[in-house]
Amino acid sequence: MDIAKGLKRQFIRVERAEKFQKLDIDYLRAIESGDTNAQAEIASKKARLREAPAHPGINAATTIEELKAVRPPILDET
């Protein structure tokens, strides 16, 4: 089960990589326009994406089915 949990974390890292790229572009645009509210919001999303592989549901899962069902909400927000 430990190997499966490691794979789940890796899948989350791969999925969040695309989202980081988009958020980086959005952040640069916010800097250019001077939109500090957007900068703060994007920084918050990026922080939550960094924390996604440590989602507590991964460690709590005891079966493969439970592990498959774990999905950090931030992956659906951005």
C-alpha cells in the first residue's frame, strides 16, 4: 500500500504541474497590471497546490479504492 500511496502522490504532482504553469502566467499578468488582489489569490492557490501531495486522505486510505477516491479539491479549482 505504501507504494500505491507514493504513486498517488506522484500522479498529483504531475497533474498540478500544468496548473502551476497557468498560474505563473496569470501571476505575471497580475504583476503587470498591478492587481495585488489577484496576486494574493494566485499565491494562495499555488501554496495549496504545493500542499496537495500531502493530502491527509492519502495516508488515511486503507484500500486501493479509498486511495483512488482521494482528490485534493484544489486540483478541481484551478
